[in-house]
Amino acid sequence: MWFLEKWLENPKIVKKLNYVLYAALVIVCILGVAVHFAEPAEHEAAVEHDEVAEEHEEVAAEHEVVVEHEVPAGHEEHAPFAFEQIPVFSAIFGFVICALLGLGAKAYGHNVVMKEEDYYDR
């Protein structure tokens, strides 16, 4: 790992690494927004499900069997909570929670776990 330490001591390489990480962050956020507005992949599966359900109903009608298929109207995908409709909400929420966990752990470590230098000498 000596090469990594050597790289991280060089300010020019650290600056380039920061640019790469910021670019990756921007790309991930853009993809998060794009995925949010993209059509869900289950739509094709739902269309196939309708065709299979129709075939089953035809076969059931021939054999006089009652088959009920509950298929949601329009096959719309919905989030259980309104805030899940916000683009990149999960990324922002994860970042905030991670930062709060880090700050909380630091506060806990300094205020509860850390002891004074002469604690064991007393």
C-alpha cells in the first residue's frame, strides 16, 4: 500500500482525485433523476401477464371453471409514501442519516468513551 500513501501525499493527485469523485457524484445524481422519470420495466411484464390471463380465462371458459385474476387498472406503479416521489430522495436521505450517525458516534466517543489522560493513574 506504499503507492497509495505516496499518491495521497501528493497534493496534485489528491486534487485530481477530488475532481473524479465529484464528477462521479454528479453522474450518479443525474442517473438517479433519470431513473426516477424512466418508464418502469414491469410495464412489459404486466402486458404479458394480461395476455396470459386472457389465455387462462379462455381455457377456463372451455372447461367451465371460474378463474379470477386481479390485475390493477392501468398497471400504475405507486410509492407507498409521497416523499418517495421526490427524485434522488433516497440518496439525500442516506447522506443525511450517514452524516448524523457519524456526528453522533463522534459525540458519543468524545463524551462517553474517552477518558482523561490520568484516569488510570488516580
